[in-house]
Amino acid sequence: MAARITAVTVNSPRPAQLAAWWAEVLGFEVVETAEDGCTEIGPPGQGAKGPVPTVAFVPVPGPTPGRRRLHLDLNATDRSQAEELDRLLALGATPVDVGQGPLTEQMTWHVLADPEGNEFCLLASTVDPLSGGAPRT
């Protein structure tokens, strides 16, 4: 037997607002909002602990200090990397320099941050929506 990731948890001083931002980015919807303000998002029509991990935004009093040890990697599903980058920037993502250097054949991802400074990467390959299959390009 093995374990399965059912949710990724993100600390946030404003969980509802950050959950709404990520729901727009991922095409997710709010799955649950707890009394303490924890807001969980997931694929449309899927509840918690479904086949695709949800993202839970947990209230904390302030920003997490230092560099986070975990980040999300995103792949576009229906457009090119450049088109998805434009969309993410229009939604409020910001470019982040973590020493990655310019795009090359070997370094094909953009490092970005969400409105609260959580880093994530936009990879060059595209994937089928909600699939765990191999990249298409």
C-alpha cells in the first residue's frame, strides 16, 4: 500500500482572498470554508480527498518568514507557456529572481510569486486538463 497526496496546504494571512486568486489561476472552485477561515479549493465538482489534490489555505497571523521549502509547478493546459505567462501576470503574479537566469533550452521555466509572495514555476510543456499523463510538448 502507498499514501496519496490529498491536499497541499498554504499558510496565509488572508486565506479567502488567496484561495480566490489560486482558484482563478487553476480553474478550481471553493470546496469548503471552515469556521476558522481555512478555505479549500479543488477541481469543479470534486470534493475533498478526490483524485486530484486540493489546495487548502490556512489562516496564520502574518507572512511566513524566509524562503519556503515547497513550491508548485504549473503547466498550461490550453495555451502556450508565453500565453499562460501573460494571463498569470494579468491576474497579479509577479516575476521572481531566485538566480535562475534567462530562459534557455535547459532552463525553460518562469519563476513567479502569487499576491502573498509564494513562489511557483510555470513550466514550458503543456498537459491535458486534470491529467497525470506525460507532457504534450
